[in-house]
Amino acid sequence: MTWPTKLPLVAILRGITPPETEAHVEALLDAGFDAIEIPLNSPVWEISIGQTVRQFGTRALIGAGTALYADQVARLHGLGARLVVTPNTNPQIIHSAVQHGMFVCAGCATATEAFAAIEAGAQVLKIFPSVSFGPQYIKALKAVLPPHVPVLAVGGIHPGNLADYLRVGCTGAGLGGDLYRAGQSAERTLELARQFVDAYRSATA
């Protein structure tokens, strides 16, 4: 399994509202992003995700984070979302998303959780919160994980430390508060997105 888009950086737009989504997603795509996550604890997420899929679904992998319940997965599938990001390794959620043909990035922290997620069908692992564990922990964890399973570092990743996580074997990262905070301007999102893209390209050149 490989990461399904050109750039393995997921933009996490936690707290975004429907009127804001178009401008911010357009900014992210202009910077080079092609994977967008709108967490399900954002206001009226169904509207935001639905309109983002309609407007940008052919240009990016669009989906949701903080998926906790199987009925949410079914609703996401109905909206046309293709990405499901979980905060845990609940096999019911992973199975449901895989059965719907969706791409699952499962949150985990330990080897036991990681293997449980893989067994349940998750195609990608999200190590969270990465900054609390540090690159060396992820390097040690990667040593026992199947090498074909992509690993994303999520939680506390910024342009200054992204390279540290890529060096220890992370495929990419999920980017939250250091990329987008609720209420910021689309211009600020574009500025920060370009910093992340430059950091990724410099680290992988």
C-alpha cells in the first residue's frame, strides 16, 4: 500500500464552517495539498464535507477525521467522502469504512494498536500524538511494523520538525493547529501551507 495522493500531507481543518471551506480548500490546493480532512467535531460538518466533495472531489482526497461511529461512516460515504481518519483502532469503524471502499487512516500509539488497526483493514497508520512520543519512538515502532504500511506523524508537526519525522520513516504527516486554526484567514492558510510544502520538498529532495 502506498499513500494515494501525490503529497502525503493531510490538512486538518478542525472547526471550519461551511462559508469558509471553499476559500481555505482552494488555498490549500493552490499550495500543493491534495488531501483534506474536516473533523466531525466541526460545526455542521455534513454541509462542509458535502460541498467540499462537490467542488474539489476530483482534485483531492476529501474526508473526515475523528470518526467514532459506524453511522458516521455511512453518512460520509453518502456524501462522497473517500477518506476516514479515526482517533482510535475501533475495528467496527475500520471495517465499515473499508467495506464502503474508503481509505482509512487509523489513529494508534502502540505496536498492539497498530497491528490491530492493520488486521482490521486500515491502509494507513496515524501515530498520535507524535510530538509527545518523538521521532525516535516512531523509528522504534516502525522497526516492527510491515514496511509497506504508510505511517503519518500527527500531533505537533510543524515545518521546523517535519523533516525529523520523515527521516525516521514516516511517509508524511497530518497537520492541524500549525496549519489551520478556526477563524484564520484563507491568506494565512495559504502562507502556512506553502511553508509545509517547502519543508516536505526540502526534506525529500
